Amino acid sequence: MLVPMALRGGGLISFRDFIPRTFEFLLKKEPYSPRSLGKDCIAGLTVGVVALPLAMAFSIAAGGSPAQGLYTAILAGFFISLLGGSRYQIGGPTGAFVVIIFGVISRHGMEGLVMATLLAGIMLVIMGFSGLGRLVKFIPYPVTAGFTAGIALIIFSQQIKDFFGLTIEAASPEFIAIWAGYLKAMPGFRGAALGIGLGTIGVILLVRRFIPRIPGPVAGVAAATALCAALGLPVDTIGSRFGGIPQSLPRLALPVFHWNLIRDVLQDSFTIALLAAIESLLSAVVADGMTGDRHKANMELVGQGVGNMAAALFGGIPATGAIARTATNIKAGAVSPVAGIIHALTLVLFILFLAPLASAIPLASLSAVLIVVAWDMSNVQRFIRILFRSPKSDALVLVTTFALTVLVDLTFAVEAGVILAVFLFMRRMVEVAGVKQEESGLVPDLVSGSRSGTDERPRHNGHIEVYEIAGPFFFGVADSLQNTILQAARKPHAFVLRMRDVPAIDSTGLSALESFISQCKRNKITLILSEIKERPYKVLVKSGLVEEIGASNIKDTLEAAIAAAETSLPAANSAL
């Protein structure tokens, strides 16, 4: 039985939307057997092995430690699977956050990152319980494609230092400045690091091509580590730079709340929350497409929020749903969210028993893994398709978001891209919507715009003008109403305003209609509305405009409206 809560995001929300998918299995609402547990164990172990190098690589690229990446994959991955709304989602550090984390750490230090992650988790929980999960999907596709490609380019840029073994004291977070630093330091590159990086990429591509069942990043990092250890190559490793990985689980460390710090990182927190919501729901949609399942968007945001808060409280970094790891989870045969929980436990076992092995991993191999990730994220074919085969407005949004992400700031890029897309959408709406005059007799079909779709309309007196509003009556159409009627060649004795194709009306539309009613009264013109749909009619009733127009002047059909208009004409004119 559906228990309604509210009508948000274009659909009915029920309490079932807030039951985590894991709980549905525990409550036996979905079948789960020992065989299912066996499949989840295999999938969880597989994804855990895949997540191991990625978690460390993303954290290092963002300016954190490899341990922070592992802690995040464990804590966030556990809670996202336990409390999320997707059956197959795998949570953890992702490339999308590298740019944001790097910027927050450079401006506010690790304390600022912890606070920003904690606040973002709170925002995600609020977004989920507010029913906003369904609204995130309305962010325009060119915006997400633009900032994803921009993030990919920045991730690639940040890997050049370790990939070439360059000696740079403090790399600039600015795109142009960081490349200027690379060019200056490039003569001192180390051939061993470059060779390990190229070799890692080669192994990843070969494994993908010929042995797709084996995770490419794991094979590449393992081969590079073994080669460096066997030959004693002079390259930087996790151990030489970070001192290895602690062989213990993280401890709870409550942040110190400073209002000034909260204020400083609030915008970054919003960016983290928005990006986590977009990427996690996009990953869940991809999982649905691969399996035929259907995720719970709002509960997924709640799970993401709890996962990020847990990671922050134990010194981790931001996390979200990881598309590649989620796809690996599905291909490995996962049945339920238990696979995600086992993936987190696999990483726990690694920290407790195999952490010393990670100290020997060369940083050049991790940078190579991220270069491959950046290429996958960029989706060059999609970028080119939107740029050259989509409407010019979409291409403009794509290029603007991409350029601002790379050259300015991700937060500003997303905001500017969404705002630009909204303005372009409004322009399109105004183009398809508007106010059109109807003539007596045969009139053009307002949908097709041609006389091939004509239909018979009742002829009416020449002192009656009939206009039709096509599309939503919002602020973009209000001005069109005023201009169309004010520019009429003569002032009629009666106006009939058809609203059969008006699905909704906003406050600006109400204001324009109210102004038009007043104008008609001043000029002693009778105004009659016809064929109003239920939703806009309720808005007119609530606003008091029905009373002002007069209930008798609102008709269900055009014929009745014209008949009422003719009745209101002076006797001399009605005989014409």
C-alpha cells in the first residue's frame, strides 16, 4: 500500500522510498539465499581489489594521503551500500572530487576539507529527505558533460608531475600556472618514472583488450610494483613519500566547529554535495540500465550523505557513487548491496594484514591509472557529438562549462552552466509558446503552424477578438500577451482568450492577466476565458482573478465563449 508523503519533483513520494535496499533484503521483501550471498562475496572481493589502487590514487592526486583514500572507501563504501537506494552502487573516492578537494586543502587545509565534507553530507541527507533526488536529474546534459570533461583534463594535468618524475616543490592549483611549471621542470624528468608510467598504461590497455575479466588497474599497478622491486628502479613510491599505510583502522576525530571556517567552506560544501548527488544518481541510472533494476533516488542521497559524514568524522575525503566500480560489481555477479559491504570489508582486511605491500607501489603507476581514468571520463566522442551535432545553444553551454571548469573554478562553472542553460531553455519556451490571434472561420492549427491542419471554428462578430495562449503562461509569455493585445488594430467590444493549451500559470502570468483585466475594464471591454484546464483554473481561483473576471465569463468551449461575448455586445453591433 502506498502511503503518500508529498508531491515533489514531479511524482508521489511514499515512505517506501526511504527504505534502504539492504533492509528490503533483510525484511525478506526480496528473495535472498546462500547462493546469493556467495555471488555477493565474489563480487565484493573483486570490487575491493579494483578499489584498492583507485582509492589511494584519487586521494594522492587530491593532496591527501593514501590512507585517507582507503579510509574513505571503507567507511563511505560501507554506509552507501548499507543505507543507499541502489541495489548495486559502490561508493568511494572518485576522480570528480580531485579538483575540489585539491582546492579546499590548498585554501583551508585538511581541517577545512573535513568540515566541508561533513557539511556536504548533511546537505545530501536534507536533499534526500526533502525529495530533491528526482530534481537533480534535470541538470542539463551539456552541463554535466562539460564539467566532467573539464575535470578529466585537470586530473590529467595533475598527474604529469609523478608520471614524468618531475621535481617541483609546490605545484600551483591553477591550470595555466601548473603547465608553466611543468615546462620549466621538464628537462629534469626521470626516465625510470616515465617508463613505469607508460608500461602501466600499456598493461592496462592490453588487459582490457585480451583479458577483460582481470581488472586493468590492478594488473598494471601489480606489474609496475613487481618490476620496480626486482630491478630496484629509482622512483618515488608510497612508502618513500608518505611513509606507508597505517596497519590500523581510523579513529573517530570530531572536528572543531568554527563559524568562520564553516562560512569559508560553505560554498565548497555545496559543490561537493551537488557533485556527489549528480554522480551518484548518474551511476545508479547506469546500474539500472545494465540490470533492469530501479533505484530509489531520494534514499540514495541519504545514504551518500551518511557515508560522507562518516568519512569526514574519521579523517576521510568526499565520496560518491563510482560508475566504474559499480559496473565492475554488476559484471562480477553482485545480487544485492551486501556486495558493496563486502567490498568495504575487503579493504579493511588489506589494511590490517597487507598494508606493507602498498608501500612499494610506485607513484608513477598510480598516476598512469589516473591518466587512463581521465581519458575514460572525458568521453571525447560525446564531447565532439554535442559540440558539432547538437543545437548551437547546447554547444555553447558545453564549451562554457568546460572552459570555466578548467580555467576558473568548478563551482562557478556548474553555476554558470546551469544559469546559461536555464536562460536558453526560457528562450526556447518563448519561441514555442506565445499568444496568437484567431480569425473567424477557418484558422490555422496552432500546433503545426500550417493551414493543412485547419479545423472549423464558429464565425463571430467583427467586434469580437479571439486570442489563444499556446504553452505555459509564464513570465516569458506575459510580455507577449501585453504586446499582442496592445498592438491590436482597434479596440473590440469583447475579448475571448482561449487557454486550452495552457498547462500551468505562474505569478508573472497572473500579474499580466490581472493588468489585462484592468485594462479591459477601463476600456469597457468584456473579457471571456475559455477552455481552462484544471490546474491553471485552481491558480486563478486562489488568486481571486476568477471572481474579478466573473464566473459567468469563464466557459468550457469556444462556442459558448463566443456566444457569451456576442450577448454582451451593444444591440447595434450584435446585429452586424
